[in-house]
Amino acid sequence: MTGNSYSLAPVWFTDVAGSALIILLSFLAVWYAVRLARTQPSNVIWTYLLWLCVALAGFAVSRGVGHIAKRFLLLMDMRDVWVSLRPYSGGINTIAFVVVASVTLFFQRVHKMNIGILKDKEALEKAGQEVMRLNRNLESLVRHRTEELSRSEEKYRRIFEGSMDMIFILDEQGGFADINHAGLEILGFQNPENFIGTLSLAELFASRDEFDKLMADLQSNGFVRDRQCRLHTKVGTEIFLLLSATSRKDSFGKIVSYEGIAKDVTARLHMERQIQQAEKLASLGQISTGIAHEINNPLGVMLGYTQLLLRDRAAGSQIYDDLKTIEKHARNCKAVVEDLLKFARSAQTKKSRVDVNQCLEEVVALLGHQLELDKISVETRLESNLTSVTADSEKLKQVFMNLLMNSRQAMSGKGRISVRTESDPGKAVVRVIFSDNGCGIPAEHIDKIFDPFFSTKPAGEGTGLGLSVSYGIVQDHNGRIEVESRPGKGSAFTVELPIHEDENMNSAPEKNGPTD
Amino acid sequence: MVIRSKIGFVLILAYIFCSPTAATAFQSHPAPEGLYVHQLAHWFFILAMVMLAYWLQVNSFTREKGWRLIQVSCILLILWNILAFTGHWVEEMIPNTVISGEPDWTQRIVVDSVWTGLYYAFKLDHLMQVPAVICLLLGIRSLYKHAAREEQIGDR
């Protein structure tokens, strides 16, 4: 059988050019696959494609190089070389086939893996978004709550700090855990650091029993309401607080803190006491005036007739001595009556501009020797350029003398009396303060010390009119006399005299006795 | 007793190693095996490409242009493999005398039967393989561009 003869040139050129093109194109594919894998490194499909392209490039090289080598070796008459290389070329080519096919068959596995990764990624993203959302919500919630809390805290802090009453928190031991500014001011403290955590309420109470009772009531009832308590400030001044408090317990019923509010009622109590005192003394003054006037006239008659009888009797006789005794006691009675009239402001006063310091110096000089004998030192701190007041100087001296004598009597043995003067331009008064470190005045006596005939001394040792007379004189000068006392530690009498006297310089005797 | 048994064991081993005979444990692999392995490799390649084209289809990868081109590349490679496999088979069928001349582009072939005609045609298999690789390249390039665009959008 014969046939047509055809040139194999197309085959030859197609083989060489095709092999070269395939090598080139496959490497281009590898290059794109590398860039693709780099664009999204986490995508395993792109990694798979890269491996597939690498395998195909390997296949292209093994096959293309083999084909080109064959063509050129045969062309250069190197058949022997080709014959020896051929098995290797063919073998490598076959292996490349298998490798490409093997890599290709991993597609489904890689795809499933990718789906799993994508699902995980999606789930992670969803979870992340959810977490972000929750976080945002949480942040918003926290911000909202914080703002609310801040507003609430600010509101209660304003109430706490702005309150004019003392608001405090005590720990379970009764120590101060917190206190507002007003509380610090009431108790005479400046810095909360020196107060909170260092002081306890018990230390401020005037009476330990009173504190114990308060705590016992708090522990048993859980609260106390409007309990009047007596406390001492930092400087020792006595104050009265109206205290309401509650105890706070934990889940086990154990008291963990006390919270309370206290109102300073010292001024109110003081005022009430003064009003009561003034009313009482006004009543007593009225009675005293009546009695004094009724007694004064018979006493004058009795004294006159006694003196007439004494003229006719020789001195040294029995009757003369008896009449002298009558005269002495009648004069005593008259002195008492005069004192009563002074208390009742019925005595004549001669007012003029008086230097209070000078009056005090005279009185201190007069009593100085006697006080020295009693081992009592007198310390005077008189304000220089003290404003003069309109007053009856003799009566003022009597007041100062009475108060000094009263301080002397409050001391058994040696002691110290301090006399201080000061002007208060704000209130337009001059203040004279007598303080001693004597025995003090018991609380039950403090309301009675200005009462006429009230005396703690044994009968016969005093009339009990000294402070009453002083009170009457000071009232007559439109002034005030006040007392503060701490039993066992001493007392302080404060006399306030107005700088400007509006009334007539010489006041007429009044009929109604002392008034407030 | 123990030493005596050890000496005996060593002597037996020495006898075995010192008395070799013809080795018949392995089977010889003559030349046709290479062709058969190569042909089987073509089938393996076909199988892999069929599977890939199928998976791309069923997993809806072909909705993207890049993967569609890769699928086309798979189909072209399948066809090329068939051509190559058939070409190898046909090459075995035709006598060497139909090709004459020096082994260069001046060679000629006498097409005296269907087999030689087919042989000539199958020898131009690169006309199938080159487009297959071009499709693969274009497919990957398309995927790369798409991915790069997505990344850019993502970055914005």
C-alpha cells in the first residue's frame, strides 16, 4: 500500500514552539498564582492553585525540555545522547503527570477545608461583631450607669456637704468614718484628715453614760430619734446636739456602721434658758421690789427709833449693847433690802462714760491682796484702747467684785482667775470675761445661780444675792451676763455691756424689776 | 549452655552468607512497562482533570470567570490527554518505515493508512495543550485581579 508523503515540519515546529510556550505560560501562571496567594494568604484555595501551577510548571518543564532536547539532539546528530537521556526524560515526565494529577485531586479536600475555614471565619467574625456589639452596649450601659451614679453621688454629696446640720457615718466601733463640713465646723475641727479615722464619737460626748445609752439604744432599736446630746468641741466648749441616727447591718445581722444627722441646738437651748431665766428673774424682781419697799419703811422706822433710844443710854450699859445689836441687825436687813432693790433695778443709777479696764484694775487692786493670801493668781488681759461704755462705774465695780469673789469662792485653795476684756464692734458691745479653774457649777445649779438668795454656801456665810445683784445691775445697763461651766474644770462669766447707751444718762428707778 | 547456642547461631549465619546462589526474589521490568506506566499516568491525569472540572461545576465555582476558564483548561487538558494517549498507542501500531529523512524539519511521513494519518494529526497535540495552558493562565489572572479588587474595596 502506498500513500501520500507529507512533510513533518509542522509537527517539528509545533513541538518545539509549543513546548517553549507551555514552559513560558506555565511559569506566568505560577507568577499570577503567587500574587494571588499573597493577596489573600489565608485563602487555602489560592494556596492549592499555587501548588497546582507549580506542579504544572514542573510538568511543562519536564515535558517541554524533553521534547526540545530530543529535537535538537537529533538535529545535531547526537542520537546516542538522546537515547541515554530518553528514559530519564520519559520517567520524569510520567512522574510529573502523576504529581499534577495527585495535586489536582486534592481540590475537593482543600475546598471543604476552605469552607470550614470560611465558616469558622464567618462565625468568628459574627462572634467578634457580637462581642463588639455587646462591648459597645456594655460601654454605653457602663457610661450611662456611671453618669447616673455620678449624678446620684453628686446629688447626695451636695446634700451631704451643703447641709447646715452635721451628717456623719460611724464605723462599728463608733469611730468617725465620714463627716460633712458642717459637722466639722460644729465640732470645731478644720481638717477632716485629723478627724476621720482618728476620733470616735465617744470622745466628744460630755458624759460616757450618755454615749453608752445612745449606742445601746441604737444597737437594740436600730435607731434613735431627736436625742438631745451634750458634747464638747475641740476647744472644750459645751454644745448640745439633737441627734437622730440609724444602725446599718450586714447580711449576717452584724452592725457595720452608724449613720446619723445632728442639729446644733446649743444657741436655741441657750436662748430658751435665758428667756426662762429672765422671766423667772423678772417675776422674782417684781416680788422683791414689793417686799423690799414694804420692809424698807418699817426698817427705817425701827432703825430711827433705835438710834433715838441709843442717845439716851450710856455706852457700856446692858441696854446700850442690846440696842446696838438691834441697830446692827436692822442695818444688815437694810443692806439686804438695798441689794434686793439693786437686783430689782429699783436703785438710782448715775451713768457716764466709763473706762471698763480702769474699773477692773481698781477692783483687782482692791481684792488683789486678799486673793494673794488665798494663793489665787489673777491674770488680766485687758484690750488696749477698749471702747468706753455708758455705765454707772460704782455699780460696774460692784459687778466685777461680785464675780471675782464668786470665782474665789469656787476655789478651795490655790487657783487661777483670768480676766479678759475685748470689744466687739460688730455687736457694739464690750465684753468682760471672768474665767476660773475652780470647781465649776453643777448642771442642776446652773439655772439657779442668778436667783436671789440661792447659795451653795452654808447658812449664814452669804446672802445669795451677789450674782442676783450683778445680774440686776447688768440688766439695768441693757447688758447681758452669761455663764459657762464645766463641773470640776471651772466656770466663765461673760458680761456684755453696750457701747452706746440710748437711754437717759441717769436712769430712774424702775418699778418692774429685771427684764430680758 | 547459652554461649554454646550463640556460637551455633553465628556459624549458621556465616554459612548462609558464604554460600550465595542466583537471586530470584525480584521481578524484572522490561521496556514496555515504561510506556504502560506513562499511559496509565495519562489516565490518572484525565481522571484528575475530570474530577476537577466536575467539582468546579458542582461547587458552583464556575459562576466566576476565572474558574470557568480553569474548567475550560481542564477540558482541553482532558482532550489533550486523550490525544496523547491515543497518539502513543497509534505510534506503536505504525511501522518505522513510514517516516523518512534526517531527524529534523525535513522529515517526511507517508500516510498510507488511517493510523498514519491519525498519527500525524496526534503529533500536533500542542495545538490542544497550549490553549489549555493559556486558559489556565487567563483563569488564574482573572482570579488574581478579582481578589486584588476585593482587597482594595476591603481596604477602603
